[in-house]
Amino acid sequence: MKVLVPVKRVIDANVKPRVKADGSGVELSNVKMSMNPFDEISVEEAIRLKEAGTVSEIVAISVGPQQAQETIRTALAMGADRGILVKTDAVMEPLAVAKVLKGIVEAEKPELVILGKQAIDDDSNQTGQMLAALLGWSQGTFASKVEIADGKATVTREVDGGLQTVELSLPAIVTTDLRLNQPRYASLPNIMKAKKKPLEEKTPDDYGVDAAPRLKVLKTEEPEGRKAGVKVKDVAELVEKLKNEAGVL
Ligand code: AMP
């Protein structure tokens, strides 16, 4: 069974993003970029399914600029078999990415696509759901457990009230949540080996996708800074402040 794993290049999760002076977006120049953390979880899950003998091939896909190739190489170093870079310098909204992925699914005919539940840059949480809708496939989102057997995927989902288990007929879309697994680090020998794995280059045009944005960003603002803390001299003062200043007692 073939699995596609879309991996997005985003600002590294440990970097504090800075808003551009004109408010048009977040500063990306000279900022460390990495694979979206939820996509690392997707790659890990695909590798575990391959190690269990359920999956035969893992294809990592990234839609983005030339540098997104590095993100694919990271997936290859973790254990994916080959990569597809859909090269574009345009801002790709989730709908455009989902349309590109639909084109790749039609060409590659996988039985499973594992995406992250959200990209930590745009926080859209849309691409997987849109892809499922475009393909007419079943979807198991926010997965914390995935089991594949007898042409079906059993997915445990993290929902507000707790955990929900759904059974999906394959082919299907799964989106990953934090508790699904702990992604592995790529070892140095595997990083070297990944350089030789096949990486194909395409463009959104190859899939007939019009990448023109549907949304207009009106402004981007930094969140309000946290106020400094205060030291209290005793418990009585703490209780007094909690009661009268914070209003929590
Ligand atoms: P989003 O809907 O933007 O929050 O993204 C959800 C998931 O869709 C991500 O975790 C990725 O798996 C996938 N995705 C979104 N944008 C891209 C992209 N440009 N390239 C590859 N995968 C993407």
C-alpha cells in the first residue's frame, strides 16, 4: 500500500516570529525554517506502518519554494522513499494545496494520505479536510491512533469530550494530532542516504491548479506582550492580590 505524506516548510517551532514592519505578514528572511511539527508526526506514522509491513512505499510531498526540497530531504532521511516538490513562490492557500494534492493522488493512486492536523504558520486546519472533500474520500482527523487492517483504517480521534474511534474505508485521509507518536530523529547515515533518494520536481500548473489567493490579509499584529510578574512578601498579600486585583478568589 502506498502512502502520501504532505510536509510543509514553516518557521521553526522554536523561533519567535516577528511581524513585518508594514504588517503585511511575518518576517521570513534569515529565519530558521523546519518541517511543520505535525508533519513530522505524519512521516513517523507512515514509517511505523511500513515497518509493520502494512505500507510498501512512502512519498513525501511539499508545495513551496525551492528550499522546500530540504523539508522533503528531512522526510527522506527519516525514512520516506521518494519525494515530489511542487515548486512555487506563490503564497499557497489550503484550497490550492489541496487541489495540487488531489492531482498527485490521481497520478500516484495511494490508499492513504497522512497530513498534519494544521500548519503552525497559518493555523488553517483545512488542507486535509478539503482534500477529502475534493476526492470524495473518508477522513479521520486529529488522529491519536491509527490501525490498518482488512482494507479499513481504524482511527482514534482527539475530540473535545475525549476520544472518538471511527472506521474508514480505504482509500482515506488521516490528519495527525500531537499524541499519535514521538517522531524519530534522522541519523547521520540516513541523512547521507537521503541525498540519493529520488526527488521529482513539478509545478502547480502541471496539475492545472490556479494558485491565485482567495483571501486578502488585511493586517498582521503581534500578540500583546505578557505583563511582568510581581513578588509578594507573604501569603496574606498573595491572597489579597488574588482577591482584589486578579479577582480569582
Ligand atoms: P493547514 O490546513 O494549512 O493548517 O495544513 C494542514 C496540513 O496540510 C499540514 O500539516 C500539511 O500536512 C499539509 N500542507 C499544508 N500546506 C502544505 C504545503 N504547502 N506543502 C505540503 N503540505 C502542506
